[in-house]
Amino acid sequence: MADETTPPAPDAQTPDAAAKPAKAPKKEKPPALEDKPFQELISQHFLPGLQQALGKIGIQDVDLKFEQRKLPIRGFEDTPLWQVIGQWQSDRRQFFFIFSKEDIQAPKYFCCSDSSAPPSTLESFMIDERRVTLDLMLLYAIQRLNGQKWLVRN
């Protein structure tokens, strides 16, 4: 029988090795908006998004703030909490989206008032959502304000 020889190993000089493209490096996904620090997410993304969404509906004179202060409800004035505060119609209408912790996944609350009266009721806000995203927060905020019949007429 003839002598068996092993074929030479391909090296970088052979055409077969040069024909194979190098693997592209994996593109790292940028972090999700919801992974940003709480204060940055609210002040740089939620407030402008809410301002824009209200503007599309025709509410142009809304003043939005994000600050940590005591709740405007009698009996809850002890602990300062982060709040998105909105006012319009010469401060006649005001609303508050309240965060129990510096985390959008934590419990959130809503209260509002009309005719410059102080708010009297604190309501749960977005209690059924497992994963809260910026888009969901904006959607629920607009829905909640519309529930007051403040945004569109019936």
C-alpha cells in the first residue's frame, strides 16, 4: 500500500483562509433609559416627554417641575418625596405624580386639584405594571389626566 501522508494545515497564506471574513465585534447595546439614574430619567426624559405629549393635545401653558417636597395632602405632610408637579390655566389646575422611592419601579401616586383648591385624595398610580418604562409612564400620565376630563372634551 502507498504511504499515507497528512495534508498540510492551512495557514494564513492559503486562499481558503483569506476568503473567510473575520467576525465583526458585537455591538454593545446602550443602556435602557429606565436604567439611568432616577433624577436624570425624570428631569431629562419624563418631563420633556410629558410636555411634548400635552402640547400635542393642545395644552401649551403647562408648567412642569420636578422636586422633592412634602405631600400636598393633609395628614401626609411629614416625609418629603420626589414629585412631578404640573400646573396650568394660571395655576387653576394642578397635578402631582409622586414617587415613594428614587426608583420608577417603586409605588407611585397621583393627586390633583382644580380651582386652585388643595388636593384632597391620594391615589395609586401604575400599580399593575410589572416593568415600568418611560413610554408607559407617559401613556399612563396622559390617561390619568384625561380621566379628570382636563385634556379633551366629552
